[in-house]
Amino acid sequence: MPAEDDFTVTPYAVEGDIDYARLLDKFGANALTPEQKEKFPDPGHPLVRRDVFYAERDVDAFLDAANEGALHSIVTGRGPSGPMHIGHIFPFYFAKYLQEQTGTLVYIPFSDDEKYLLKDKPLDEISGYTRENLLDLLAVGFDPERTRIIVDTADADVVYPLATAFAKEVTQSTVDATYGDPENIGLSFYPAVQATHLLLPQLVEGRHPTLVPIAVDQDPHVRVCRDVAAKQRYDVDKPGALLSKFLPSLEGPGKMSSSDDAPSILLSNDRETIFDKIRTYAYSGGQTSLEEHRKQGGNPEVDVSYQFLYYFFEGSDKRMDQLAREYRNGSLLSGELKEMAAEKIANFLGAHQERRKALAPLEEELPRYRLTERERRNAKRRAGYPDNSLVQQ
């Protein structure tokens, strides 16, 4: 008999020491191949080269369209239940890279309603996080002509009609089998809202390849949406997926979280705080004494400072190979590696914070990224709502 999983990975819980290879079998996804990695636009992104994005569903159609200059889009969203940390932001910078290289349409749904249903937090607190998270997303620097930001409660005029149409395609038994027993009827309905998020670019612009770069725990949303698309009641393709590993917690293996007591590096942290968190909390792969470290060396595969650099904050593969080699032979110390990681992260977040400070008030910035009236009508019409329906009046 196969061994029981000693880890949990769902959209609502991530626990244990994750076996990413076993997750592929469990979720029915495919490993990203070397040939597929080569098809990503130059310069190749570290998240792809280094197997942070390690699995996929139907990625080839998206890559072919991107390389041919055909219409293609990305959907990557945010659940605003707290302040954003560095683990939240790298998919958005990855989306910006694709947008800059190939003109990718980027759709960013904000699931503020889901977070209210899921978290023990009042609506006004969720609303406050939504505003703060939106400013952080705008600071990434997306092209407003090729980016749409959808906030579920603010864009209910388009989200709810589409979700209602898709809800008819999803049975309660499918929800229970995919997510477990929902805590409330809102969460039972929410997979239909997620399907709306992932199919929205095609409903607005017409049928085309869509890719969802997402942490592997969110893959169930993609699977349910693909089932909806497969029923062919709507003129859409199944969205593809690019599944990522988790940025580790400062304390070691596991998902970095801003919603529990584990420390995390927030996008708002200043330079001094970043250095303090890395020096104090970053799990070391080194030895317990300087003498032992010089003799035995360290393990970069479990060292959090090295992993932060590897995942996102050091672009040079040659430099990463050098650091791994020196750490293993003991010539590079854990403290030195922590200082390198803290410096890179502080520089990155400093630039991000400066861009955020330069933004106009949210009420002035956000309208450029919202769906137009024409786009809203297109989406509802393609989902089956006639232009002269009461919904449109």
C-alpha cells in the first residue's frame, strides 16, 4: 500500500514536510519539462529555471501563443486577509516579467469575499487589507492598458452573474470531494466565483490560452474550473496552470504565512527590521560552531537565507552555484549568508516601497485598472446574459 501523506496541502491549510513529487501524483499535474522551460521568453526567469514553478497543466498552449504574438493572458490573484509578505509578491513580479516580454494580459482578482467567509475577521478589517494590498500590487508597475484588477465585492455586477452561471455546473459532491466539508454555504458557492476569476479574460476578450501561476495549494480551484470549462457550454478553453513551491518560513521548512504567529518579512518592513528578522529567525543550514562549520560545511538546501536568494532575490545562477559550493565546503559562514540575503531583500523592498509612495491615492490609481463597461457587457454576454436583460439595466 502507498504510504500515507504526512503533510496537508489544501487551499485552506498547509501543514507538514511537503513532498512535492507526491503532490504531482495526488493532484494529477505534470512536472515542468526542460523543453517547456526553454519556451519561456528570454531572459529566462529564475522562478522557472530553478524549479520554483515546478509543475504545470496545459502550459504549452500559453507558451505557443506568447511566442507567436497571439492573444494570451495570466490570472493570479490575492486573498486580502492580512498584510502582504515576500512570499505573496513573487507571482506578481513574475506576471509583470511576462507582460513586459510578451505583452501578456494580466488579470488580478481580489477574493475579499472569500476571506470574509473563511477568516474570523469583520468586513471592515478585510476592506482595510484590500486597500493596502491593492497599493502593493499597483507598486509592482503593471501596464494599465493590459492589466485588470477585479475586487469581488466592488465588481459584484459582473462577478456574481458569472458565478451564478458557473455554479450550475458544480455539484456539492464535487465541492466536498475537492475541499472537504465547507464551514458555511458561502464556501460551498465559492468555487463558482473562482471559476469566474479564471475564465474572465476569455469571457472579456474571447477564447485564448490562459495561464494561472499559483502556489500548489491553490490548484484545486484550477481543477474545478477546468471541469466547468470542459463541459463546453461556454466558448472557453481550460485554463492552464503553473504550480509553484512555497517560499519557506523564516523558521525553516513550510509555507511562509502572515496570518499566524510565525515570523515573516512583510512588504512594509524597513531595512533595520528585515536585517533583524533574518539575523534572529532565519533557519541556518550551518553547524553549531565555527570550527565544525569550517570542517563539515553547511547545507544550502535547508538554509533559509540561501533559499530566499535561490527562489527570487538573486538572479545569477552562477552566483548561486558559487554560494552553494562555498557554503558546503565551509568557507562561507551562515552569518555571512544571512547578511547577503538581508541586503538583497532590503534593497528589493526598498525599491518597492518607493514606488508605492509615488502612487497617487487609490481612488485615482485604481480606475485605470478596472474593467470597462464594454468589457463587463462582453463577459456577461458570453456567459449567456442578453444585453437587454435586467442585469444590464
